[in-house]
Amino acid sequence: MNESLSPIDLLVTNGRFLTMDPDLPWIEGGALAVSGGRITEIGPAAGFEGRPAARRLDARGGIVMPGLVNCHTHAAMTCFRGLADDLPLETWLNEHIFPAEARLDEEMVYWGTMLACAEMIRSGTTCFCDMYLFEASVARAAKEAGVRAVVGEVLYDFPSPNYGPIEEGFAYTRDMAARWKDDPLISVAVEPHSPYLCSAALLDEAAGISEEAGLLLVVHLAETRIERERSLAERGLTPVGYLADLGILSGRLLACHCVWLDDADIETLRAFDVKVAHNPESNMKLASGIAPVPEMLAAGVCVGLGTDGCASNNDLDLFAEMDTAAKLHKVHTLDPTVLAAEQVLKMATVEGARAVGIGAEVGSLAVGKAADIVVVDTAVPHLSPMYRPASHLVYAAKGGDVRDVMVGGRFVVRDRTLLTVDVEELMDRVAERCRNIGR
């Protein structure tokens, strides 16, 4: 390298770099250059000596890694955190969540999403894939918070508190896609809720919009045993088999949960290149079951990691989710080698980005990709000493260990201070709007 090379807007130095590049996963004592919001160079620090840079970030010996990708959220459900705990999914959904959601409006969704963005950004998440109501407000909040988001209005057969009849839901989705087309941070997805809340006609129309516009298609799938048993009783097909029969499985589909699968279902997902969002903590809390993630990975299915919403998980910390995912599958299979730390890191970064349709843009530290970068402070007792950095990130690190966060080359957290949101004001606004919920 020499000074005739392109100028550097930001030079990150003095860190252990987790690139998620299979050919060079770790660079000890590395450096990374950012210009125009993208990574332009990465390698050993010696190659950057003497290079001028407009700004510098000293990682102070910490881990520099790609931003985490939360593959499944209902961000504004921060408003319902702790509202209805310790209940079966159908009771939780039909008797508590749906009635509470009937009282939502655009402003409550906006402020609830801002709260979620603050929580996610501070704990190292730089991209989330959201399914909820009033998603135009979710997009607005994510944009203002400076975080990357894939957003989609939830579609189902009964009237929505937002758009009313389903025909208006399709129009709302198309309008959002047009509004956010080519935005650097916001992407739009088509999001029918599930096979049990959506008719065949609705699912078919949603898939058609997805194909026509080249948008991600997101659906809850095979989340509970009841869902599977009803599908078999009513259609003679598993939920996966039913969607295959409708002809809507494709590489654009992100299937959330996928807990109740058999071997044939897994092979079907692989054959159609369907992506899966694994949500272990939500599935555990609702006692939905344990998704066959090791089997899906062995078959070659792309699996990302998600938190689900705060009403069924209670937090949005992907570091905690990584830890849970790795340990859950070890104890479930009685095999300590299952879901090694490196594999779980892939689920939360490069595979997660691929799952939500933006793998060419983010998910790894590579030249040409957007500079979505997280610095983890490792100068803390619970991360010392450090033999295997990947192990520490999955089994010991917490969201609170994140010191710096950048999205598209822009700092959104610096020295643990969130730069894009006034957190105190935000919490006050959410508390005010949620005062009467649950009464």
C-alpha cells in the first residue's frame, strides 16, 4: 500500500478483526479503511502505516466485527414487553396481543420501534427484518435511528387496525415498496402472517407481488405443534408441504420459526432454497418447541437468527440469542459439538444477511460491502483471558460490551453513547403512550 491509493474517510486500527470471510476469518492487529460508506481496504495494520485518513477509530484491542442481523422482529412490540408472559402461543396471541394491537396507531408504533432501534443498535444489531402493523412508521423510525431495516406490513384475512380489508393491505405494501425503492437503509418485504391466518388466495397474491417486484417474502411457518396437526388434519399436508403445493416456495422466501419439521420438510426447504429465521428464546418462552437447526444446516438450508418481538422474548439482544441458540441445541441433541461458536456467529452475521436478502451488501467485513461495523470492548473481566475470540463472542459477550457501532460508514454509537436517539426522552414518550395498555 502507498499514499497514491484512494483517500480514506475512516481508518479503524488496533483491533482483532472478525471478517466472516472463510478464507481469512480473523486478522490479528489489523486495520480497515472506509470511504464513501463502504469498506475499501482491510488487512494487517502494517500495510496501512503512514496512510492519511480524515478520521481514525482506535479499537483499543477490542474485536471489530460485522454488525449483527436480526432476522425476525416485531419491533414495536417493545410496547408490550412483559404484558402477557407465561402463556401458550394461541392464548397469548388471541386473548392478549391481538386485543392490545387493536389499540395501536401510527405514533405508538413509531415510538415503540424507536425504542427497539435504540436497544438493538446499542447491542450491536445494525439490521433487522420486521413484520408488524403501521410499517410505514417502522420504516420512518429505523431511518431516523440510522439502522438498516427490511420492513413489511403484516397481511392476514381479517381486517387490519391499519389498512382495513386485505385489498388495502396489498395496496399499502405496493405503496411502501415504491416509497422506499433504492433507499440505502430501508428495504420492503411482502409479509403474509402465516398459513393459518391467511387464505390460499392471500398467500398466492402475496407471492405474486414478491415475484413481480423482486421483494423478500416473509411468513411465520410451522411454529407450533397445533399448527402442524391442524394442517395435516385439514389438508393432509404439513405447513411446508402446503406452501409447496401452493407453489410459493422460492429463494426469496424467509420462513420464520420452522420448529415442527420432518425430514421431508427440510429437504423441501433446501430444494427451493428457502431461508429460515431461528428464534430460540421466543420458541422456548412460548414452549413452541426446538427447531431442528442442526438438521437444517446439515442439509444446506440457510438459517439466520432472530429475537422475535419483546412480548415473546422480552429483549432484543442478539448476543444473548447467540448464546441461547448454541447451548439449546447442544443440550437438546446431547452433543456438545453441535452449533459451534463459529457457526452461530455466521447465523447472526453473514447467513442472517443472506436470509433477509441483502447478503451482497452486509454481513461480513469485505471490500465493497457497506461499512456496518461493531467494536466489542474486550477489556472487561468476563472476557479475560481470551483464547478463542469466537467463543467469547457467543458464550461470554453481552450487548452491553458493544462500544462503537457504524451503519453505512456513519457512527450511530460512539464510546457507548447512542448518537441518533435521545434515549431518556424516548423512554418517557413510550411510557406515556403505554400507560393504559393492559388495563
